Amino acid sequence: MLTKGDDFPLHQSAEPIAFAGTDRNFYDRYFFNGYSPDGSVFFAAAMGFYPQLGIVDAAFCVIVDGVQHNLRASRRSAGERLDLAVGPIAIAIDEPLERLSLRIAANDGPLAAELHFTARHFPIEEPRFTRRNGTRLFMDYTRMTQNGHWSGWLSVDGTRVDADAGWAGTRDRSWGIRPVGAAEPQPPPEGNFSQFFWLWTPCNFEGRSLFFHSNDDGAGSPWNRRAVIVGANGGERHYADPGFAAEWQPGTRRLSQLTADFDAATRLTLTPTGPMFAMSGLGYTHPVWGHGFDHGGLKVAHDSLSEADRAWGNPLAMHVQALVRAELTDGDRRDTGVGVLEQLFVGPHAPTGLAGLMDPAP
């Protein structure tokens, strides 16, 4: 059960805020993305709290003219969970579960922004993610996900872009246990995970929203999969076990198209249209700015990734979100919209033909 309290970084376990517990790898995280109607501008942001590590970090990234600009910041938290600012990056909860603001103050890098998110619907609660590596708990977390509209502005190198009619995107909140901070000195006897298959596809259509995700093992069996269609009136239709088929870009582990069948009458087709966003900009799998790393006091850094830097083969671009054209056939109704296709594929996945650790798809 989600409540307004779940929009604040006060969780202590993978349960909603009414329940508590402790773990070294506990985290509490915000994520946002947004895009212009024509797809020419894409931005993403995140902020993560790691109470047992005493760290809070944040990032803001913008792709414009083919270049991904990354702003990252980290500081020690001193146990404070309601200070939603890390250097120039700040989040404000204007109305829990309905409106949030993202502010990027002027700094010595190229990015600044004042952006406001207004929800389209009540957030959906994804099924709890629990995964063990032998006897070691690897993941145990909850995520709520919500589509919405953006307003405000952002600037890159002093050039302002207004986010007005038609800017859409997604935000989520997740909390629980994931590997964070420095690597643990003693891995489990079974070794660390060498297989992870992840799809996440929030989509915006006129009058309704759609969410589909899947975590599969190497044989293709889902250990967490769900699809949800949210109507204009907020009603939710849940599909527990959709099937999907993947088409690959030659010589890569990137999708050229994904088709998911929720039932006999409901099909989703996602086709990447660009740009391709490297999630390392937000710290995912980054060797220096990984989540929960201790940089001492406040530290702020900037860098950029060209389109070539984000091509397949760069370790900083193995985990990506692709802007996609979304087509939904739902009985006699057909909708076209826009969304993202997040993809991270490590190790084998028999149904889609993946083999080896990072071998390209056949």
C-alpha cells in the first residue's frame, strides 16, 4: 500500500514506510526522465540516499545535439534524510505523489534547470523485487512508478530550452536493498552475479499510461515481470506474465524492436528512435561515480559523452535507456505514443539467443 509518506526518503526496508529494518546495502532513491515532443532533448536525474553508508549522491544529465552532458554530486549525509539537495542539484516535493520540482543551480559546468513534474495518475506499485545469490540477499526492494508532464526550463552552455506543452516523462521512487558503495570484501561462495536481464518500458499515450518490465534468469524464466495499463480515470489493468520477443541491432546487445503480448488482444511494440542515454551518467555501473561511493565532503563533477562514446562496446554505455515510438493495440483500439526502453543484458538469456557474458546477440 502506497501513501504520501512514500515520497520522502525515510524508508528503512523494502516495505512501505510503515515497516522498518536495517541493512548495510539499504538505499532510498529518486529517478526522473523527460523528453521534448520531437525527441531532440532528453534529460534524466536521480538522487540516492544510503543511510548505513552515510552518503547521498545525485546526478542530472541532458542530451542535446547528440551529446550527453553529465553533472554529478556527492556528499556525506550525517544521517539527515530530509535535506534533498546535493551541491547544485535539489528536489522539492511540492505535493506528495502529485507534484515535484527539480532545480539545478548555476555551477561551474554547462547545466542549469528549473523543472516541474505533474503526475498523470497515482503511482503504480511494482511487484517487490527479491533475489538471492545462494544464501546472500542480493536485491530486495520496492519501486513505485509514475508518468507525468514537465514544465519549466533547462539550459546547456547558456542556451535555454523551455519545457512547455508536450514534454512528458516518468519518475520513480525505489527503496530497499541493492549492492551499493564499495564492493564487499568477501563475496558469497557462489561468486557474484554474472547474469542479469532487465527490461523497463514506461510509455506515455494520449489519455493513458503503460508500464512493462521483466527480470529474467538465464533460462528466460521471469523472477519479476509485470505490465500495467493506467486509464484516463486512473483505473489499472495488471498483466502478471506477458510474453515478449526481441529483435537485435546487429553485433550488439541492443534492441532494434521489442514486442510484448499482454494477452490475446493486447500488444505493445517499441521501436527505438533515439537518442540513446547512458545510465552511467546517473552513476549506474560507473567506476568512479557508482551509487554510494564515498567522495569525502561535497564533490561536484562534470563530463560529457558523445554519440560515439555511447555506442555499443563502451562499458559506460552497456546500461541504456532508448527513446522509443510506442504502439499499443488493445482490442479494437490503437494508440501511438512515446516512451523509453531501458535495457541491461549481462550473461545468457536462452529465449532471445544471448550467450556468454557480453557476446553480441546472434
